[in-house]
Amino acid sequence: MSVKHPELVLGAAVLCCAPMIPNLLAGEVAGITAAERFLIALVVCWILGSLLSYVLRTYNAQANRAQLMRIIEVDNEAARTPSSESDGQE
């Protein structure tokens, strides 16, 4: 499970836990509980980030393959079509 930008995963986990900060500072949430919630948010964000990376990598590979096939088809059509110079017309 690889993620292209782990700093974005960390930022997403921080944003998920941001609403808990006032309660943590007020003493309503224990530090251990906050750390556990942050680790859970980090794992969930990492899994979602790796799924998103996989989808984007797959889409990118398919798009590149399709683009190469279009280029090959255009080159093949150009090779099959005789040019005006090879017709003997001057």
C-alpha cells in the first residue's frame, strides 16, 4: 500500500482530528484517547489515500496506453496513404 504524497495523508488525519482539539485543551478528552483517535484517523486516511493513488495510477496508465494507440494508428494511416510526391504528379 503505497501513497504518492504521504504529507497529504498526514494533513488529512490532522484535519479529521481537528474538531477534537478544543476538547483536548479543555481537558475533556484524555491525551491517550486523543492519540488513539489520531492513529485511527491516520490509518484510515492512509488506506483511503492508497486506494485513491491506485485508482489514479490505473487511470493514468490506461490513458497513456490509449494515447499511444492513437499515435500508432495515425502513423499507420499516414504510412498507408500515398503522398502526392509518390504518385508521380509534379
